[in-house]
Amino acid sequence: MSWNTFGRVLRFTTWGESHGPAIGAVLDGCPPGIELAEADIQPFLDARKPGQNKFTTQRKEPDEVRILSGVFEGKTTGTSLSLLIENKDQRSKDYSEIAKTYRPGHADYAYDAKYGFRDYRGGGRSSARETAMRVAAGAVARKIIGGVSILAYVSEIGGDRIDPANFDREEIARNPFWCPDAEAAKRWEALVDDARKAGSSLGAVVECVATGVPAGWGAPVYAKLDSDLAAGMMSINAVKGVEIGDGFDAARLTGEQNADAISPGEDGPEFAANHAGGIAGGISTGQPVVCRVAFKPTSSILTPVASVDREGNAAQVRTKGRHDPCVGIRGTPVVEAMMALVLADHMMLHRAQVSER
Amino acid sequence: MSWNTFGRVLRFTTWGESHGPAIGAVLDGCPPGIELAEADIQPFLDARKPGQNKFTTQRKEPDEVRILSGVFEGKTTGTSLSLLIENKDQRSKDYSEIAKTYRPGHADYAYDAKYGFRDYRGGGRSSARETAMRVAAGAVARKIIGGVSILAYVSEIGGDRIDPANFDREEIARNPFWCPDAEAAKRWEALVDDARKAGSSLGAVVECVATGVPAGWGAPVYAKLDSDLAAGMMSINAVKGVEIGDGFDAARLTGEQNADAISPGEDGPEFAANHAGGIAGGISTGQPVVCRVAFKPTSSILTPVASVDREGNAAQVRTKGRHDPCVGIRGTPVVEAMMALVLADHMMLHRAQVSER
Amino acid sequence: MSWNTFGRVLRFTTWGESHGPAIGAVLDGCPPGIELAEADIQPFLDARKPGQNKFTTQRKEPDEVRILSGVFEGKTTGTSLSLLIENKDQRSKDYSEIAKTYRPGHADYAYDAKYGFRDYRGGGRSSARETAMRVAAGAVARKIIGGVSILAYVSEIGGDRIDPANFDREEIARNPFWCPDAEAAKRWEALVDDARKAGSSLGAVVECVATGVPAGWGAPVYAKLDSDLAAGMMSINAVKGVEIGDGFDAARLTGEQNADAISPGEDGPEFAANHAGGIAGGISTGQPVVCRVAFKPTSSILTPVASVDREGNAAQVRTKGRHDPCVGIRGTPVVEAMMALVLADHMMLHRAQVSER
Amino acid sequence: MSWNTFGRVLRFTTWGESHGPAIGAVLDGCPPGIELAEADIQPFLDARKPGQNKFTTQRKEPDEVRILSGVFEGKTTGTSLSLLIENKDQRSKDYSEIAKTYRPGHADYAYDAKYGFRDYRGGGRSSARETAMRVAAGAVARKIIGGVSILAYVSEIGGDRIDPANFDREEIARNPFWCPDAEAAKRWEALVDDARKAGSSLGAVVECVATGVPAGWGAPVYAKLDSDLAAGMMSINAVKGVEIGDGFDAARLTGEQNADAISPGEDGPEFAANHAGGIAGGISTGQPVVCRVAFKPTSSILTPVASVDREGNAAQVRTKGRHDPCVGIRGTPVVEAMMALVLADHMMLHRAQVSER
């Protein structure tokens, strides 16, 4: 795990800037013999791609992925998989102003402070465009973990939460918010649209649940499953918080309340609750693995904010460009992808150390 | 970063079980020429060590650290530092029952599911005793980062929060809770004592602030400073959530509210607020780095909880042993240590890539 | 360092098969602000590229490299560099026979044994075509290490060695063998041509010297400069041996003979000899870093060799295709590239740990 | 793999100086459930330990290893194994002179150039004493790889080679040289004794053969089995060259001579020869894995050599201390250990990627 690479055994490296000619990923360590074609990856990219409705950025990217290596006669060979997406709809002129001024909440100032300069077109390497490659790599990871099912959805936008009583898995794909509560989706339509029109933006909370993870994945002490999930989720653009299971709410329970009581079951122990989010001591327990991720509101807003330019003079910044009024929405498929990638890595790690001899 | 090793350039590896003969860490990559003696490390271990008052476990461990390598004539040589603490007060008889039964909320079942068996004495490798070595390694990391000052404190126990208006840095070391609010500390005394007497336990939230971190530490995209902090904090025993800056609260703000407006300052840009917690795009901005960590209530409680034994039969578990009624308290120095270790690693990473040529 | 990634701080990952649509590399960790364009890389690829004369494979590849990320306005940004070369002259029909039969000396059988199948077109991932990307990445590494000068040459083909008395640095680029001895180059012309016509092949020894490496690069114990060089060189296709300094000959000297006596010099110690090849205890001494690399004869020969097919039946294999009669020749720029990559990585590692404060 | 850590999945980290209180290793990633006690490790340490006869250093170290973690009720738990050996017979006074003067051929000058100073007692971290921990870790690795048998022996001292016709496996343990040729052993007795009396030293070549390695271990491209072996062997003190199979001799063969012809066998392909040393394309072929390692003559000799002191003044150096007249001899168990560690790591890597599903 380092710089632009994530993972231990199953490792992926991403490259590319928002306004460069292309973006890509190299996925290394993939098991051989897995059937894989662009068509296995494309649906996940389509789910994340921009310009699909007025609640996301109006940049139009077909996001067509090509597999350039590592597949032969329709199957993974076990060697490095190269995935590439060409950038089509860059409009660099939109960003001329940003070249000289630091957008508050953005990486502009930090990049300049670190590297002395930056690729300012569309945020360059700090753009959320990078996450398209996570989604592509995540689609491959899903094939590796087979039986595991991963589902992410938005549980909260601008402080307005879904009602668990309304939870309907089928609803998630029916609205533009990945929202499992039809009523909340309706409310969010007005909420997000108002923010967009006001030149403002909203934050969101995304929840992700992986079912079918067997007990035993994860490793003490610094490769804990939850530690790797936290690293993966926190590396997503705009993410400011990660919880496993009850997360911060667990800090407000007593020991008895928080204990997931165990009882004998037909296929092993059964748990009366899942406060732990399916992970104990960093290792999966066989319960659903549950993760919650907080996205801050998009920093690129039309409302002017005080800032400085590169020479240190005061400036007002209005970020024109084309931006998501709520980045958390398009972050949802990215959260799913990171869950898939971390789980696939840990499946392989587990297999390395503990064989079925 | 893998299994029992954490870090990229400055790496530490820990070993040892709660009831084995000793625990230890090897810290590798430390710069040469730093003055270092056991006396630089011991105060931090003393702050974390058990048995100091009725609000922590009654296990009595002197936790005396020895430096076995990597220091010559009082200075680090740049080679691997070996740190060792002997275990003195193991009472393995307390744990005989646990050998056969799974304690809910503990790693017992997950370890058995993974490895086929486990060292059940005091939790073995999954015990929080491992964190003593993080504190020791963290003390060395502090010397590496020199000018950076790190302060952690408990901001909430059992849902009872400190009042920011009462914040007094000096108060933190005066009470057994690392609490910066004298009034809250008084309330917590009753709260924690009641939980302890009731055979229950409480969760806590720990906040950590690092000041003096220059702009530019951290690296895109998978070595983001916040991503590494999240990994480090989530790997601490009992931690279930990590926030940077406003964390989950940022998800409830609008873009304008969340923007940390910038103005010209004498020594570079000045920020009107720090919602971002000192990190943008994964790179430090020069503001204080702020992290919040949620600790669940101690899983080891005297109150009986339903569980199963290794054969799958129903069982009631009361964890006798000697345990912290609120692990978050003793987790505070560990949070500080992880902050120091992540920052030192990133200072060195930054230096590797960006020299002052 | 793992699977398809090499390096510690400066890391590169390669992908691509001999007959896939393209090959590529991602170079991560590169310092920012280095002037870089395709024109800085192309000459090194041109030096390695196939089809230039009758002593190398007749495959015609322009090997035109494109930089797809990591450079902005002519300078490296410090983020991941993506380098890509399209494959143009694949002739997969040549390899139809190989699909079913194992070529002795090749990776065919080993890949099948490991993965269950393989991309047999041109050797797939095991093809020396992968080394083009090392040459491309190496060109960037040269810019990082600036003042260091790296020179590799062929010192021996088919057992016929150069005469050190004839060594002429200028001669190296004048003949198709990277041979610094004009007379040897003349002899090799006949030697290699005879082997080619006979459907045979020859081995070679390549020497590489890096001057200008300051004392202090390398790290104890498992990141020794010579250990990393050995790993890098041995990973080149067809390499079977690596020596540092006098290598195996040092095993035949006495301690006094092998000692590189030191005397006071104006700019630090001076050495009377360089049996050590510029490395002591894994760390550079300031003398030239010297490495020798043995290439076996090309395994793909027209002379039939006994083998088996995938079903285990006896078969005779004649490898038609288009092959180098002596792979060591085209390996020379690859050896240079690996030297550059290892040195650049260690320059950065050194800087991480030992600053100039 | 970095600094003081070696390996990818099975990783070990060593620490300790020649004259510090102890040396140690942490072996991480070990599979659970392997029976392990000190008695499994001690014989290998006894084989390497100093002071056993006049052909090795007269330092007397019992080299008694203790297992401090990772084993419970006689079996590995899958968590980090801590191994420790106390140093007993340090005589630091012997080294007072070395503090000020650089021993030619030693790491003295390079360490000072890198770190600004060094632990000069007995070479500190650059001492071959570190290799005791590799032997200890290697003993555990042997248990992991089970059916694989590893044998190393000295094939050459001071240029005097064994006669393959005299090869007798049983002879190896019967003489103080790990020599499989009784006649050569007799000659070496005089050879090494003469060198010792003359205050000189001799180099040696060690060969290592691993049988029972299944086809399929190793990974393209930068985790090739031979690349990792080269890194491991070259990291051993005093090693200057590594060959796989025929090594440099392969560079003098023609393609037909070097081809290991394959024929149908009962249990898979059979090979007519093993020029390749059991590795093709970086992956094991099922043949014996063969490695040859060149050790330079011990640099610590009584014969004076010209050098300089720390202030840059000319000096004559005679290294008194207690030294091996031929370090290659005691290097033999270390070569075996590194072979075991690399193979065990690759067995686990292979298992991670290619399961038996």
C-alpha cells in the first residue's frame, strides 16, 4: 500500500488526471482463470458515470473501459490487468481562474505547498475522476470474491435521514440518489435541487453492507479488516469519517447493550445483533460487514468564498466548472468498489496463510 | 503495512501476547543521530500503564521498556530499534473458562474461525496489551517530528460530553480520565464508578490534535494522511469509528458552511475555520490536524451475556479477569502515539520525494 | 516490491503481453518539478528496439512511448506517471504451435503448471518485450539521479571476451553489440551470424558501471544496494547470474588481495582498487558501482529440441518466430535501466532517512 | 521488503548489533498450527555457531534461541513469532582501534558516510552476527515448506574446487567445511589453516540445492523466484555473486547445449538436464532449485592494509578481534536458511493467488 497503490496481495495502482488524455489502473495479483470482459466492468462504471441527471455534474463522459492486458481468451491469466478509460469531455478553459487562486476546501493549496505547483485543470490528480478506476478495479474484485454480495446506499443527505422502516432494497436503483427509502428520495429531490440552484452543495452518508463474508478474513494487528476498510474509505475524495458497525453510537452504549449475544445455530454460531458490524479483533465473524462513510458537501460551489491567490493576495472564489451538488451520491458505487477490493485482498491473504490442508 | 507491521518508510512491527513472557516492537527506518534513551519512552508508558486507579484494570504492570538495539552512545544509529517490555503480572488462571467459551464482542470466535485455535490467555495477541508497544514506538516518533505537538483527550464517556467552554489543557493530566473539562471529569467519576460496580462498561470518544504540522505532508492517492490516520486509529483495540475534522458533522453542513475561508496572513494563508481538520486532498494544510476516535464499551463485563462454547453449546459468559470499565481512557495515549507514528512516517515520505534542493 | 512492481520509494509497475494491444508502466513516487517529455525517453527505447540489424529479432516495433499522466506543462507533478507503447508488429500466427507444446528453456511449462493455462502468443507476459517498459522507466530514473552516469556494455559473447586493453567507451555505440572493443566486435559479427544461420543462439555477459554515486546510498540489511541490484538484474529475462565488483573472482582472492586499500584524498578517501564494486556492507562507498550480468543463450532456436505437448506426449520443438540470436545484446539497455532505477530509488530512500538538516 | 525486513507474505525483521545485549528476529505471517519449539531451531543455530573449531572465529556464543511469542501449547498461532538470542561473549575492547579507523573492505566508511557515525563494536549492525537470526527464522521456514529438502555445501575454497566425482552427501557434516568431497576437505584443512596463520583469509563458493519444490512457485515479473533468491543471497554478508543453475557458465553455451530437453514421464514432464536450475520465467519447474553463491575472503585480517582514520589521515589497519579465516564456511547454513525463507514465502504467495478450488 503506497502513494498510488492500494492492497496487500491483490494490489491496484491508479494513474491519470481529470483533464489528461486518459485515466487507468493496473490490478495486480488477480487469480488466474476468472472469466472477465469489459462487459463485466462497464455496468459499474455506468452506475457511477457523470452527466446522468441534474443531480450530478454535467460533464459527459462515456467512461468506456478497455482491458489492455492480463486477459487471454476471455479469462484472467494471473498477470497484471491494465484498465484504461479515455477522457472525452475535458473543458480546461473552465479552470483558468483556478490556476491562480486556491479554492477553499480543495487540495489546491496543499498540492502547491507540497509539490511547488500542480495540474490545476479540473483538480488534476486530486479530482474525484480517479475514483472511476476504483470502480473498474472493484468490478474485478467482485468476481474474485464470488459469493459475497455488496450493497451500498445513501442513508442521509444534508442531515435528512432515511427511515429504516421504509428500507426497500429494490428502490435503490430506481431513484438518482441510491436511496432505499422512496419517501426520502422524494424529499431529497427538492433538497438537492434547491442546493444546486442556490449555488450551494450538500453532504451525505453512505452505508455499505457485505453479506456472505465467511468468518476468518482479516489479520491481526495492522492488517485488520476494519483498519483496511477505514484506509480505503478515507482515501475516497471528500470522505471525512468512517464507522464500522455502530461506530460512534457504540461509544454511547454500555457493554451489555453493545454485546452481540451468541446462540447455537445450525451452521455455526448465530448472533442476536450486529453492533460490531461483522468484525471482531479485526477479523470477520460471518455476520454482514457493515461500514458507514461520511462525505462532506462538494467544495466546488458557485457561492463566493474568501481565499487567496498564489501570490498571497486576497481573492473571492466562485467555482464555475461542472460539479456534483452532492458528491456523496456518485461516491456510492465507489464505496462498494472499495469494500469489494478490501474483501478480495483479505480473501487472498487468508488463503495464503491458512490453507485447507 | 502488513499483518503486524505499520508504516511506509518509518515502519514498526509488534509482537507478543498478553500472557506471554514479554511484548516488543521493532522500529525500522528511524533517522540516525537522534538522542534516545529509555527515559524518553518511559513517561509515555507510565501514562498508559494499567493499575493506576480504580477506573482502569487492576493488573499491575511496571511496563519498563528496554532498548535492545539501534542506539549507540545515546543516539539512534539509523538501524532497527528493538524495544522490549517483560510481562510481570499475568494471571492465566483467570482465563481458564474463556478457553472453552466465546466472549461476545471479543475476537475469540473470529480467531478460532480463522486459525483453528487461539492463545486464550488474556486474549493473547488480540489483547489491548499490544498497544503498550505502540506507545513506546510513538515516543520515538515524537522525537523524529520534533516541532510538532500532539495532544489527545477524552471528549465523551457514556454519551456525556465535555463542554468546550470549559476546555482547559492543563486539566487533562490532573484527572484519571484525560478530561480537559474539570466539571465533566467530576461527573465521569461517578459515571464510570457506577458502571464498574454494576459489572458494566462504557464507551468513549477521544480527540487528538497535532499542531505544528507544516503544509505538504501526505500523498495522493492511497497514502493520504487522513487515510493512514484512519488505518492507524481503526487498528486500535475497541475502536469503531474515525473522523477527520468535522467528520460526520461535515455531512450535515452546506458547502458554504463547510468551506474554510482563506485570507492572507504574514506567514502564508490563514484559515477562518478548520472544518477540514488540517487535511485537504490527503495533504496537510498547515492547520492543526484533528482526529476523533470512537471506542466501544469494554466487551469484558461481569454482567452475563449469552454465548456458545467451542462445541457449539449454549453458554452464559461472565468475564471475570481484571478489565478497564472504559477502555477509551487508556486508549488516549495510544491515539496520541498513532498520530505521532503516522506523522513521522509522512514527514520522512515527504522528504524522500520533495527535497530542498 | 511485488509481482509486477519493483522499488521501495520510487516504484514502477509494468503490464502488457508480447502480443496484446499495448504494454505499459506506471512509475510512482517520482519527485516533482523534473522536466520530462517523450523525447527524454525515446532515445533509450530506440537503443533497445528490435529489428535494427540482423543480430537482433526481425520484429519491427517503432516503440513510440506516450506519457499519459504525471506531467504538466513539461514537468513531473509528483503523481503517478503512466507510460504506454502500442504493439504494432505482432504476428500471432507464428506461435500457433507453441500453444500446444512446451518450448524447453522457456516459461511455457512453468506458467501452465502455475496458472493452468497461459497467453502463448509470443510468450505473453514472460516475453522480453516487457523490458521495453523498464527502459522507459529507467530513462525517467536517470533524470532523477542527475549527476550519476551509467554505462553498460557487452563484455563477452559465446565465451569470447573483450580485451580490457582495447576498451574504448566511444566504440560502444558504433557497433551493433554494445561492444567497447572494436576487434571483439568484428569477431562477434561472424560468431553471432554463424549462430543465427545455424539456427542456434549464444549467451553473453553484460557489465554495467555507474559513476558519480555518492557514498551512503543503500541500507542495511535487506535493502542493501547490492541486494536490490541483484533482484533487479535477476528479474531480467534470460539472466542467470549477477556479480558485484569482482563477484565470483573475489572468492578466489586472499583477504589482502581483495582489500581495496584506502588513502587520504582531496575530496575524501581514495581507493587503490575497486574489488568491492563500489559497495560495502550494502552501502555505496563513492567508488563506481560495478555489476556484471550473465545472459543465457536465447531459448527460442530453430534447432529442434525434444519436449512434450500439453497432453504429455513427446514432441520435437523448433521455435520459428523472430528471435534474437543473442538476447544479451538487447539486454544491455535493460541492465542500464535497472541500474538507474535501483539507484534512483536508493537516492530517495537515503533522503527520507538522512536529511541535510 | 525493506530495510531490515525480508519477504512478501512470510516476512521477517531482524534487529541487533554484534556487541549489543541481544539479537532477534520477528517472523510474521507464519501459518497457524505448526508444531514449533526451541528444539526445532537450535540444531541449525548450533551448525552455524562460532567457536567450534580453529577454522572459524574463536568467539564463544552458545546462541541459545528463545521463542517469546507466537507459539501456544507447542503450536504456531499465526501471529508474529519473536525469536531472541542473548549475546554472551562480546569483547568490545578488541575494537577500540576500529572506532577511529576504517577497515578496508568493511562497511565502516560507508556507514559513517551514510549515518554520520556508527556502532563500531564488532561491526555493529553490519556484522555477520545478524545472520544467526536468519538461520533461526529459516528453521521455521523449513517447517512451513515441509516436503522440500534443502542442502547447501561449500564447493570451492580459495579457488580449490571439489571434484563432483567425489560428491558424498554424508560427508558434508563430517568435516568442518561443509565439504561433500572428503579429499577436498583434507586439502582445505591445510589451505585454511595456512591462511589463518599467515593473518590472511580466503573466499569460498557455496552451492545450495532444494529438492521437492513443486512446479509453479514464483511470480512474474518482479517477484520471480530467482530474483528473490538473488536478493536474499546477495544480502548475506560478504556475498559478491549469485548464480541460478549454470549461471555465468550458461553464457558460454549455445542454445541447444543449454536447452533442458523434456520427455514424457510418469509424474509429469522429465528433464534431461537442469541448466536452468529449476526455474524458468521466474517460476519453478519441478526440478531441483540450484543456486551458487560467492563469498569474498574475510575482510578482517591481521595483515596490515593501508587506510585512513576518521579525520582523513593515513593509517595502517590490522584487524585483531576474532575472525573467521573463511566466512563462506559459516555462511553455508545461512545460504540454506535464505533458500528456505524464499521458498516458504513463495509457497504462501502461490497459495494466495492460485487456490485448489
